[in-house]
Amino acid sequence: MKVRICGVPHEVIEVKNEFDSECHFGMIDYPKCLIKINGELPDEMKRSTIVHEMMHGILNHLGYEDLANDEKFVRVLGNAIFESFEICTE
């Protein structure tokens, strides 16, 4: 799968859980335009993780490296954006 971050295609690949904590589900490699996510996650968490990593990429691309490295900021922004695109069934 590919996603665009500020117009730049990034490959998204699923990998075995190789991340360093129970709450770290993915990572973005800026120079390689690559996002790795834990392939063992449920589908909704995979999508949420992709959005989270895209937030890192967007902030980095726009020159906000300090915010791109602020995990708490990226987590709340990514969650807010992900949840804003959920389809309401009510």
C-alpha cells in the first residue's frame, strides 16, 4: 500500500512486531519514504497507526521537526484526525 504525505508517495509495509514497547506500533523512515506498521494489529489499529505515522511525516515535511518528534502531540493530533474521519451511523 502507498500513502501520500504532502504529495510524496510513501510505501506502507506490515512487519512482525519489531517495535520497542507495548504502545509503539509503527515507525516512519523519512529518507526512504517508508512506513512500517505492526502487521499483528487489528485492522482499525493498523489504519490508526498509519495516520499517526503520517502526522509525523507531515510535520517533518513542513519543517516542524520539534513537533514531529513530540510523541504526545503527534498521538493526540493523529487520534483526533483519525476519529474525525470515522463514519457516523447514528
